[in-house]
Amino acid sequence: MSKKRIIEIIEIIFLVVFVVVLFKIYKGKDFNNFTLSEKNMGTSVFTRDNEQKYNNKASYNIESPDYNDAMFYESIQVKKDTPYKVTCMVKTADVESKNKSDGSGAQISVEGTTDRSMAISGTTDWQQIEMIFNSKNKETVNVGFRLGGYVDDCKGKAWFSDFKIEEGKKEENTEWKFACFIFNTLSTTVNGENLNYTLSNTDISDIQSTIKRFENAAKTLSGDKMTASCDIYKKDTPINTLTYDEEYGYYVAPETIENQIKDEIASHDYDHIFIIFKLDDKEVKDWVGLGSMDYYGVGYSNIRLSNKARNYLYKYDSRINRFPEEVFLHEFLHSLERTLKEYDYEIPALHDNEKYGYKNELAEGLKAWYTDYMTSNIKAGDKLIGLDPIVYKLKPAKESNFIESQNLGNVFYEPQNIFQEIAQIFEKAKRNIGNMFKHN
Ligand SMILES: [Zn+2]
């Protein structure tokens, strides 16, 4: 071989090595069709990891040395009012949240909403997590794989793999299933003060008969547009965490009692959750019920028993209180109100009773208002307004919607071999050049 030929071969070898190295660097940062996003820019590092993998492909790693809310997401075209289920595998190392919040960690979420999967913290091996959500009025959603959350920032490392999305079929019935968790005891410390509240036997029997009345009221006041069936679970393990809110004071957030309710919820596909407990008036800012919250998309309300000795709030009495189920109904209606707003319906606010001439009546409370609200019979000029009857069909997305699901294979696309990878590089380059011209 001539000297010239040898030099040529060496040059080619160098070129190949150079391209391979470039390709490796590129692959180490390639997040396919995902967009990277951070609350505090430049805090987290996003890499593809060939060491920690669940299958033969490099996993997607987010590393946050400092507290941050970081995610990579894909914009997905969805059909309106349709249930979707997103799953992935996740592994974590030393994940912790800034304020020890249970709802933050490694998770799947829909950007800009409260929809999310379970949040994984600490150091854990590969496990599957899932997020179920309804697209409501949206046609595009950003589905993200996230280290952090809307409740709190996180630090640590998280690896994600095996992304999958399924489209389900929604339920069309108007039979609502409620889970009512009666917590016997609340025992916690707030600002150095010990709080201990236990329900009496009378409290429990009052609540049980109030729940029965609620089932009946939901059906009657809606003009038979829905039915309500309630399962009651008595919980002996105390509530030991309260969450503070500037506007409402202390309350029981869904993520703080998740371990006590998750099994019942997972096995029954409930449409709404009531958490019932006793807490003194001085710990809250003037509320007996608190609603509009959700537990993985399922409506979630607090029902509070006061610590006062004589209290007729949840006790039927023909002279004092003929509508003891009012708090339950009110909080449930907040969830329906929230749902219709999320579907972009124009409806009167649940608290606007006085604006339409409805007053709190002795022994009957706001029963007339709720009746007209639920049946859309509130007079507003020459129109009748209230909840649109469609709301009784807008139940939350749930596991049983996915018995016959459709896998959306083109979403979260990952190249399967070297040829697809090269094709994708050209595809992206073409797109970027196209975007360059669009900007000019
Ligand atoms: Zn309210």
C-alpha cells in the first residue's frame, strides 16, 4: 500500500470516529419529540442515560442538584371530553421536596392543570406509574414527565422510560358513586399546640343519617337527573397532617391521607370523595365544608364537624335543621361547578345566591337555591340559568374507561433502530430549517 493510501485510510477512520462521537454526544442529549421545561432555568440537567435503563433503550434522566420544577413534555392532539391514560416506568434517587409535600416528586402530569400521577420520592427502583385524565374542552394537552410538581419543587434524580398513552371510552350514565371516609380521630400538632379531636357515637350516627339524606337530596333536588350512592368507610387511623392555606386556614389535603384512602378508591372507581373529620372553629377561616379540590381528577371535599358542644349542623331537627345534608350537597355542587367551568360553560357561581334573590332560610338553609341551581331554574332576566344538565354525565375519568382502550402508538415516538435514528435527525434538521424561515 502506498503512503498516500494509508493516509487516506487513517483520514477515513478519523472521520468515522468523529461522526460516531458526535452521534453519541447527540444521542446523550436527544429527547426525541419532547420539549424541555424548567421553573428555574439552567438548574436541572436533562440527559439520556445508557447505564440506568429499563429496557434496551437509554432512559430519560432529569437531575436537579437544587430545588426545581423540571419536566419534558410532548404536545398531544386529543379529542374533547375523552378519557386518556398515560403510563411510564420511573426510578428515583434521593428525591426530596422543598416543603416535604406529598404531591411532589417524580410524576406524570398535564402541564398547567392539577392532573397528575402518583408522585415518587426518595430512592426507588423501576416501577410503573399512571395518570388518568379527561381532556374536557381541550384539543391539545402538554403531557409531561416531571421532577417537581405544582405543589412543590424537588431535587434529586429521576429516570423515565416506556412512555405509553391510551384513549378510553367514557361512561355515559348519571349514577354517581361517592366514597365517604369518616375519620374517627384527628391528632396533630399545629404551631407547637397539640390538637386532638375524636368523634362521639352521636357524631357518627348523625353523619351516617346525613349521608343517607344526601343520597336522596342529590336525586330529588336535581329533578331525578342523577342518582347518588354512598359507601361509608370508618377510619381508625388518625388524620395526622393538616395543610395550611392563606384563605381557608387548615384543611385536609388529598395527598396527606392518600395512604388511608387509596385502596378503597382504587378498587371502586368513585366519582366523588368526602373526607369527614372534627376540627375546632379556631383552626379554620370560617368554613364547615371545603370543595373544588380533586384526588387524581376525582372531586374531593372536606366535611368538618365543629367542636362545639351543641351543634345541629349535621343533625336533623324539625324546628332547627330540616336540611342537615346541605354541607355535603354544597361541596359536591362546587365540583360540578368546577367541571362545567373547565368545559367552558357559562354558569352562575354557587356562592351567588343573593345576587339572584335567594336567602338562607331558617331550618331549610339554601335548599330552594340548590334546587333551582341543579335544575337550571334560576331566573336571570328573561332567561333560566343554572347547571347545564350535561354535567350529570361529566363524571371523572377512571380505570374502568380503559377496558377496551386504544393505544396511541404515534405519540411519544422513539426510533427503534439506527436507520430510524438517522431519519429522525434529518427530519428534525428539516423542521428546524423550516422554522428558521418562518421566523424571518
Ligand atoms: Zn362554598
